[in-house]
Amino acid sequence: MSLRESLVDAGFKSLNRLHRTVLHVTGGRAGGTAMEMPVVELHTTGRRSGMPRTTMLTVPVVEGGQVVLVASKGGDDRAPDWYLNLLASPGIEVTMAGRRRTMRARCASAEEKALLWPQVVA
């Protein structure tokens, strides 16, 4: 891993911890949205460690009971760790607006991506 990648990863981890702390300390009164999108706490299982992992993510699309997440690492070429974790173990939990629920992650089909992408970028 390059120095640049290490710095980017450290920055994302620090921002994630700060966001989670703000959300928890304020009881969800602050940090529940970002860039006009709801924020979720994604709970996965580490693919190598088997340990619980938590990541704060914005949700560009919520449809019914479905939550759409975009596996981007800020435009980096590498996939985010949370995405690799849910590929290895798709049984996840999502906390949104203070409510934690069990879900099963899956990748959108090509047809679904074509329908969802305009909503994501809107």
C-alpha cells in the first residue's frame, strides 16, 4: 500500500469515528444526515478477523424497506473494506434514525444499477 493510500485510509477512519461519536453523543440530533442524505451505521463482520465492524455511510436512495449503498471509497480505485466484508458475509445490520435492523446485502443487477444510478447522482 502506498503512502497516499495509507493517508486516505487513515483520513476515512478518523472521519468515520468522529461522525459516529457526534451521532451517538447527540442521540441522533446531529449527524443523522449528510449532504441531504440519511446516514446509516452499517454493521458488518470483518472478512479476515471475524470481528464486528461499523461504518458510517450516506444513503442516496431508500425505497420501501430497501437501502441503497454505493461502494465508493471517495473515488479511489480500491473497493471500501465494508463492501468486501459484506460480499464475504452478507448478513448485516443497519442502524438508521436510531432503529437497528437485520438485513441481507446483495449487489444490484445491471438493470437495477441502470435504474438506480440517476437517483443516486440526483
